Amino acid sequence: MFQDLQDLLKEEETSMQADREGVKKALTSTCQEVLGRNKHHHKEWISMETLNMIQETKNEKTAINNSGTRAEKAKAQAEYTEANKQVKKSIRTDKQKYVEELATPGEKLQEKEI
């Protein structure tokens, strides 16, 4: 008798859990279709090439975490390190270009005043 009651309660819990998950999935998918994915706003001076490189480094990091053997992990870590260096270099270059573009109108104005 007691076992039957416990089984009944477990079934109700799992059905409520399944119902909750179904509602959650329906709401989430509908919101994503209507509103779209939440886009991360990046700094305006970062170029699209750099953003693509950042995504590649994220993929490299995932490869590190999914590596099975030590050798695979070491290889993936080396690839990630190199990609990360390239991203940092590209970001520095993008920022330098942005600062120079901001300074150019001020320099031209200063030249006209002199």
C-alpha cells in the first residue's frame, strides 16, 4: 500500500516536471523566433574580423575542454594560445586605428586655426 502511494507520487512529480519542461521549451522557442537571440553589443572599434577571431578562440577553448588524451589537450592548448595571441594583436591594432580616426578631425581643425 505504502509503496503504491510512493509510486503514484513519483509519477505525479515526473509528469509535473515534464509539463514544466515542455512549457519552458515552448516559451523559449517562441521568444527566440519572435525576438531573436540576444545579441552581445561589442565595442564599436572592434572589427568584424577580430570578432570572428574571438569566436574561433572560443571554439579552440571548447576543443581543449573536450580533449580526451593529454597529447590532444596539449595540441589544442598550443593552438588556443596562438589564436589568443592573434586576437590580442588584432584588438590592439583595431583600437589604434580607432584612436587615430578620432584624432584626425581634431588635428585638421588645429591646422586650420594655425
